[in-house]
Amino acid sequence: MDFLRWLFDAKLEFAGGGFLLWREVIGNLFGLASALGGMRRKIWAWPVGIVGNVLLFTVFMGSVFGSADHVNLLGQAGRQIMFIAVSIYGWHRWNQTRHQKGDDGTHVGEAVAPRWAGTRVRWLLVATMIAGTAILTPIFRALGSYEPVWADAWIFMGSLLATYGMAKGWVEFWLIWVAVDLVGVPLLFSAGYFASAFMYIFYGAFTLAGFFVWWRVRHTTDAQARRVSVDTTFPDITVGNRKANS
């Protein structure tokens, strides 16, 4: 109980009366660790992220959890609940994939194989992002979320689609996070959530790096598949070439 009391009350104070909640700092550090695990395709990324989601939910519902100096960001708080639900799905899906057996009967071992979503799915993601933001904006406004409410709704929808895309193994999910960060940084600064705002700036660079890491894995896998296809289709030619080069 003493630890929980400290966790809810602890602040990092600055000159002039400003402060950061340690819950916000710690929650974002868990989120960063989860993103790192996701880039490396590690299953532990999901439970680590859930811990961060729980902490950040208490932060963004400031008035409910005793942070009277912070406004309520209902989209930010709601997306923590969404994160937990989708993370449980992703955790289960990656665990299933890791234990699948390949053609040789052995376990694949990888939690996820990055793949492109495809043109049709990309357009569907864009349409869902725009439509979802338009639908949620008046709902969040009626519930008293912080202005501009459309930005809060955009972040919620982007976070939902990006987390689902990560669970599916779509390379494009990293770019959805970039779109979230571009809107999230100014919103969080204006609302006074400085730790989360600075973390979003770092996330922006990190998600671009994650995109290229997954893109390289997909590119390598495709190159290997083409090589195997050539060897299978023209076995005599490839064997002859290898003998000639030896």
C-alpha cells in the first residue's frame, strides 16, 4: 500500500511550480520498452506494454485519480483500455505464430513474420482512420474531453489501428504511429502532459526506425523466397552454374 500511495502521489517538481507525475514518466518508459520489443519482434513487448497502459490510464483520467491540476484526455485514457484489449489479442496471436510448425515439422520460432498489408488494406486503414475520427469527435466532446477534440479522437483511432496492425504483422503499422505522433505532440504539450509529449517526439524517430527494420526483414524474406523459387524451377541450370563457379 505504501508503494501505491507513493506511486500515485510522487511528483518531479520544477522551479515555478511545474511538475511531472512519476506515473506518467514510468508509464511512458514501459511504453518505450514495449515499442523496442515490438521492433525486435519479442513477445514480452505485449505484457510490458500493458503495465504502461494501466499506469497511463490513471494519468490521463487526472481528476478521477487525484491529479486535479491535469485535464482529462478521454481519448488518451480510453486508448489505454483499448491497448490492453488489443495487446491481449496480439500477445495470443504472436504466441500462436511462434509455436507454428514449418514445412519440415519444426517450430518456426519467430513471434511474427513482417508482411505488407497490401493496397486494399491500406486504403481501408485510411478510410477507417478518417471515419473513426469523425465519429468519435462529437462523442469525446460531449464527454468533456480537452480541445481540440478531433486530435484526441485521431490519436485514439490511430493507436487502435497501429496496435492491430502490429498484431497482424503489417509493416505499415509503424507509419500509422508516425501519423499519431504528429498530432499527439502539440496536443499533449497544450494539455500540460510534458513527459508524454517529449516521449512522443522520441517515438516519432523510433517508429521510423522500426519501419525500416521491419521493411528490411520483409525485403530479406522476399529475396530468399525468390532465390528458392528459382532453384526449384530451374534446378539443372542452378546446379550447373554452381559447378561452373566452383
